[in-house]
Amino acid sequence: AQTIDACLRAAAERGISAVVCIGIVADPCIEAASKTDSYVKDSVACAARELAIWTTRLQRAIESASKGGGKNVATAVAASQKSFADSLAKLCPQFQNRDPGMTLGGPTYCRLQETAMRVIVLERLAAAVNPH
């Protein structure tokens, strides 16, 4: 979590997209795992580790945006979260049973990427609707 926090702060300070922080924990782990016999299973564990961090941030971002933005924002966030969950449920399983060399981390890495992008958007919204 500290690595992601530091990356997000650095991106904000440099005025660049926080997207550069997605995979900052999982990717080096997956690279190391790719050199082992258990690389498929290990790469999923790497992705799961980072996904857990983004999932925690997602819950905080949802709460913050919903609280600070009033009823209209809270309603929009809740509705969009349902669409987001539906999207994850349909898209990410498509990475299961594909060539592992093409999709290391499989559905878990898909959820990591999608969740991280969602966090970035919702944290921006939360910053916009909450007093600075």
C-alpha cells in the first residue's frame, strides 16, 4: 500500500496520470514469478496482492465521493458501481484459460487493472466534491 501511495503522490506532484501506478506492486512480482515452474499460480497471487490494496482504496473512494457530493453524486456513484461490478463479472473471466504467457495473472490481473482505474476516477471525484 505504501508503494502505491507514494506512486500516486508522485504522479500528482508531477501532474501526470495516476495510471502509471497500476501494476507497480504486481508487475515486478509477476516478472520474478515468470522464471519459476509455478509462474501461472504465482502470477495470480501477485495480482491478488495488489488487487487487495486497490479494493481497500475503492471502498474509501466510494465513501468519500458519496459523502461529499450530496444525494445526486451518491446516487450516481451507487448506480455506476453496479455497472462496474457487472462489467467485472463479464469481462475479467474472459482471461481465464487463455495462454498464460499472454495473460499472466489472468482474471485477477484484469480485476486489478479495472479496479485501479475505478479508484483513480472516484478519488478524483471525491477530491472535487469534498472541501479542500
